[in-house]
Amino acid sequence: MKHRLILAFLLLYCPLISLIAQREQKTINDGWRFYKGDITKAEESSFNDKDWEVVSIPHTWNTDAYTHKDYYKGKGWYRKTFSLPQSWKDKQIFLKFEAASKAAQVYINGQLVGEHRGGYTAFTFDATPYCSFTSPNVIAVCIDNGCIDIPPISGDFTFFGGIYRDVWLIATHKQHINLTNMASGGIFIQTPQVSGKEASLTIKGEIKNDAPVKSQVELEHTIITPNGDIQQKIKRTIRLNAGELYAFNDIAKTIINPQLWSPESPNLYKVETVIRDSKTKEIKDKVSHYTGFRWFRFDAAEGFFLNDKPYKLRGMCRHQDQKPYGVALLDETHRRDMLLMKDMGINFLRISHYPQDAAILEQCDKLGILAWEEIPVIDIVPDTDGYGDACEQNLHEMIRQHYNHPSVITWGYMNEILLVTQRRYKTEQELKPVLERTLTLANRLEKALKEEDPYRISTMAFHGSNSYNTVGLGEITDIVGWNLYQGWYGGTFSGFDRFLEDQHKKHPTHPMIVSEYGAGSDKRLHSLAPKSFDFSIEYQQAYLEHYIPVIEREKYIMGGTHWNFIDFSSALRDESMPRINNKGLVYADRTPKDVFYYYKSVFRKDIPVLHVASRDWDNRAGVQDGDNPVMQPVKIYTNLPEVELFMNGTSLGKKKSENYTVVYSVPFSTGEHMLRAVAVSKDGDWLEDGVRVRFLAIPLQFDKNSINGVELAINVGSNCFFAGEENNLVWLPDQPYVTGSWGYLPTKGQTENQTEGRTKNNTPGSTQTEIINTTDGPLFQTMQINPAGYRFDVPDGTYEVELLFTDIFRPTEKLAYQLSGEKEDMAVQENAFHIYMNGVRVEEAYSPGKAAGYFHATRKRFIVPANGDGVQVRLENVSGRSFLSGIKLRKLI
């Protein structure tokens, strides 16, 4: 009976003993104190931080980047007090930071533990010598996101500062898998030979003996199939000297008929590595890593192949922030993004432009999404000491930390590296040393990449300039990516096709991928005649509806990664949404834009897709001629062959889809309308999707009844409707005056002298610079310059007329990423003009720039009586030029 009790005790508690003996890991994210700025002696244990802000990790100090172009770049301090359990007294203690941007100095109890240079890779320090078990410990960390010798130093995104990923405290036995190999997992799994019939597998790594005496341990690897079965075990005995770092290289038996990893079947094998005491069999350390069996190739003529099956790489680029939180995001937030992209149907992700949270590649592995990961060497290679070393260090860290992810097929290390280079240095003499150090760094990084990982391929992304080939960068990597924006930053849609055809013709053996393409969109802007850089939802849709078929059609294009999945933080940008790059397929809050469903229709072959694409335009207005309805397009995205649209229960007929779209001309009138699309899947299932649209019809000709309650708002100089966020008022596109109606008046031959010989009457003007003192920026960014006037043929009465102005005519700095090609006129003298209402001067020599400042929004309202001849507005130049961004009229009496 006694022996049975002992046996029961051992069966019950031995697993618990083994668990306790293994490594322990926990986050220490709570209870940190933070100070923005530098401060002396903050690393000392006795420093008084009681007045510092209490924060939790993940944390960034740069939420200001959503509101200020000149966001804070500099130092910040973090401090935390913690105690260690006595059970850890004989263990090795490690401190791991998943990321801190850009540079970090870590102190424990006043002593410098270590430093790290790089804002997107993890770093781990052995904290054992610095820790106390008799009193609380103090961690102090100095972070600096203003360093100019650490990449990135330039880029179209915000360099958020802070400890913005998890911090871990780890305790291990004295004998353990090495944790300080560039913060990697310490195990490196290779699958050098894979086919559908058999696969090879090699497990490399290091064991560290931190004990002051010799030790004999057993090293055992267990390979577990995706079904949970043990495939095989590899076991051997190792004798470790005191303090030894022992490297191992274990080769598994050939794996027959491996379950392959693919986007459709992301089969993952698990490799469990255990270190045991040879005598007591006590587990000293245990780690698990996943791997997958797949092989791939890039064929310059035929495309990309995975496991000998052709795939078009249907991908996204992804930045890691979310307004208003910045990059301080929880793991589940990253996982949500991955699930959204998988639902859309992607099979490829460009993790741009830097390594991201571990949750991203974890989801790539599990969801079957191939990946391109890169370090942030962007725009230009500076002549700065230590920069190249930091780049190479970041590359080594990225590869080692993410080595075991089967989803990763390519490592990248430069993006648009000549973009700023060519804009900053114009002459051959200036360019030569910059190009030389760029080529030197590229070759250095290529060599380091191949030494780290001979089984994956290398890549760089180029902007749309053939200079990359002429200077020699195009021949360094295995494949090249092209960031192409024809039809957005100048040119036409067809320029995209021609550029790719030309590159393939000139370099037929070099595989290429479209690594970026995209157009900005702002939900407030809509157009029936969209044009480049108007930021209308409709132009983004038209742009992408051209690009995707080209990428899908041409075999020599490996695929494409749309720029960007999200509307992301780019603090230097102005445009229609200052501080935001709005090329995303989802808004910052991850609500999908309508065009998201175009991608889903193209990419998802396994499910039917039907989407009425008017969620982004559910608040509409239009000009109504008499009693006729206002005809406006309604688009439907679908992968089904035929769709029927109903408006308020009445069928508008059936239409065939083309390029995954169906467009109806829909008769709108004032009121709320229910639009419902119906289609039948190939399996005979009925699908439907619907959206409610609110519409306001504005009469082309007003009478005494139709004028009442109407606010006629005109987006002067613009082809776009604009819907204000605060009030939902829809401003109509500009239109010329027709007798009996309303609009801008034609030019009456104003002389060149009156316009300084530079700008003719009724000339549309625009700027991409941020407009201050308004949330309706796009409304003020377009205008008519030297307008001849506006006329409204309205009934007699008293009217309120509001005029919108902003003076954009002064020298401004143009950034590398404001690539619209626009040429902003600069003022020679102060702009001032008289304002007339029905021939009466109501404002004398008004100068918006003087009154409010350049690029500041101003609004002026006037009460105007109409007695038999409607309302006429005229601006008369006094000096410089006149301009008008908006005009709004409503009847008071």
C-alpha cells in the first residue's frame, strides 16, 4: 500500500516538478514610470521618479505625430521597480525587449546592462549579475528615436519612439538554450531538401552552461507532425565545460511523404527541444518551434511557384500603427489585421518597411500567408559613421529572430534607396560618392544575408526609375521589387503596363514583383469625373481596377503588394488628411473601404462575394434638373457573373459583371433609399447585400418654394463632392453658370496686367499643403484663381452668402513624398481684393493671408438682399491675385 501511494505521488507531482524546473517567462509590462526628455542620473536606483507619468507597455510617446508634423524625436526614460522570487536565486535571469525605438540603454540597479541600436528588432540581456534577491530591483531604460546613425533616417512613415512591444523577464536553469544569440529563439531549423515524396531537416543551435562546474546533459529533439503524432526523435549526450557555449548541428532522418505547407494547407510541424540532466533526468530547459516543408522558385518568365504549383503573389504591404494609439498595440490587434487580410484573400505579405511584432509572422505561418520581411534602409545611404554597421546588425537580428518561420520566403534590405538621393544630389560629381557607398552597403548586406540564410532569396524595392539598373543595384539581389505609381504621382494608368513590359524586355532573366502601387482616398471626397490626386474614393477605385488586371494577367509579374493595407501615420504628409498616408484599403480604425471588396472579389475563388460599394458614399447630393431624378453611379463588387439591383424594392434590372464590377446608373431623389443587390452563386445559393443611402437633390433652377431650407454649397475649383465631417453638409462640384441657374461666370477678357501676366481668370488652383484652422482641409485646398464671379438666379429675398478663402501663394518646402507634380504659384506681392455683392462693395482690400496667415482657412458671411436680379458675387483684384475656395448660399427671409 505504501509503495502504491509513493507511485501515485510521483505520477501526480513529477510533471509539476518538471514544469518548475523549466524556464519561466512572464511579461513585466505594468507599472512603469515615464519621462519624456533627457534627465541626469535617471539610471540610478535612488532616483526619485514619483512625479513621472505611470504607463503600461506597449507605450509610445509619439501620439503627437497624428497632429504635429514636427513630432517629438529625442530621448525618453522608463523606470520600473520589481522583485525576484527566491525560487529564482540559483537560476539565470534574462531581460528581453521585443522592440524599443530606436536606440536603448538598459540599466539595472544603476549598472549598465547593455545597449541596442535598432527600433524594430528584439534584444535580450543576461541580467543575472545585476539583480538582487534581498531588495527590490530597479530597471531604467533610456530610449532615443532621434538617432541619425540608425536606420531609418528617412521614410514616408512616422518613427515612433518608446518601448512599444512587450518586455519579458525569463528565468532558466544554468544549462539552457542560448537566449542571447541576437535575441533569437536559439534554435535554427533548416529544410534544405523538400519534395512531395521526402524532406530533410536539420536542427542547429547552442547550449550555454552558466554553471561554474562541468555538466553532462541529454539533448533531445522531438519532431511532431501537424496531426500531433511523433514523427521521430533525435537524442544525444553532451558534456559541457563550465561557462561553455556549445554549438550543435543535428540532422533528422529523411521524412517520407511530408505534409506540405501552403496557403491552402499551412501544415506546421513542431520541433520540441529538451535539455535534461543525464543522471537525474531533470528537465533543464525546453523550447518548441514550428517549421513547415515547402519549396519555391521565382521564374522570370513564368512567375512564382510553390511546391511546383504556380501562384500569383496576391499581397499587401502593412505598416504597424493605428490612430490614435500609434505603434503601442496589443498582440490581438496585430492578429486582427492578419485575419482581415486573410479574409480578403491575400497569400502574400510585405512586412514593410521593418520587422514587426512576432504575432505577424506567427499568423503568417498559421494562416498560410507567404512573407517578405525587410530592414528599414530607405531613401538614401548617409555618410554617417556607424550607419552601415547598424544596418548589418539589424539584418542579422531580423533573420535569426525569424529564421524558423516557413512563411518567410524573402529577406529585403533596401527600399527606394535612390529616391531622396536623386532629389538631393543633382550633379554627377555630387552623386558619385553617394552611389558608391550605396553599392558598397548593398553588396555588404547581400553577402551577410546569404551567409545567414542560404535557403531564402534576397530582394530590394526600387521606385520607378531605371537608374537602379544603370548604377548596378538591379543585379545584386535575386529578385527586384518595383514601387510604381503611374497615374498617381504623374503619368497615366497605361504607363504602368509600359514600364513593366519595358523592364521585362530589357531584363528577361530577372524576376520582378510590383512591391508597391496605390492611390490615396478620402471618404469625404467623391467625383463623377475623378482625376489624379483628387483623393476621391472613385479615383482610387479606378486606379486599382486598372492595376490588378495587369498584375493578374502577365505571367512575368510574380505578383503585387498593394501600398498600403491601412491608412497609416506619416507625420510629414499634408494632402487631404494631414499626418496620414491614406492609400489604405481599410481606414485607420480598420473599417474596410468599399474597394477592399474589389480585392476580395478578385482574390477569393473559394467563396462568393457580393458588395454594394456605396458604404463610403452613403451621404450623397446632386443637381436636379426639373422633376427628373438625379442619375448617379452605384458600383457593385462581385465575383459572380450576374447581379440584380433593387432600389426601394424596385428592380433596376440584371447586369453582367466585368472585371469583378457592375455599375448601375441609379435615379436618386431627395430622401433615404435602400439599395439591395441580389445574385446567385455557382452552387445555386442566393446572396444579397444592401446599403441605405441618404440623398439631397439640389435644384438646378430655384423658385420660391424649392429655395426654402436649402443650403447650396459649392466646392469651388473642384471636380469633387465634399461631405463635411462635423455637419454632413455636402458641397457640390463647381459648375459654370447657365441662365436661370447658378455657377461661376465666364471670363470677360480681363487683361494680363490685371493678373500680373501669370494667372488667367477662372483658373483652377490647388495645393497639397495642410490648411490650418479647419477640419475641412480638402474644401480649402482647391480654388478658382481670379474668378470672374458667381451668379445665383434665385427668388427675391434676403440671403446669407458665405465665402471660403485660403492664401496658398507663398514659398513652401516641398517634401520628397509630395510627388503630385503640382507647381504651386508663389506670391510676388500681397494678395488683396475687394468683395462685391450685387454690385455693392462689402469688403475693402481683403487679404486672407494678412488677416489669418498663409494656408489658414477663413470664412466670411454676408447678408445680401436679392431684388429682381438674384445674387451676384464678384472679386476685384487690388494687388496680387484673388481666389475663392468655396461659396455657400441660403435664404433667410
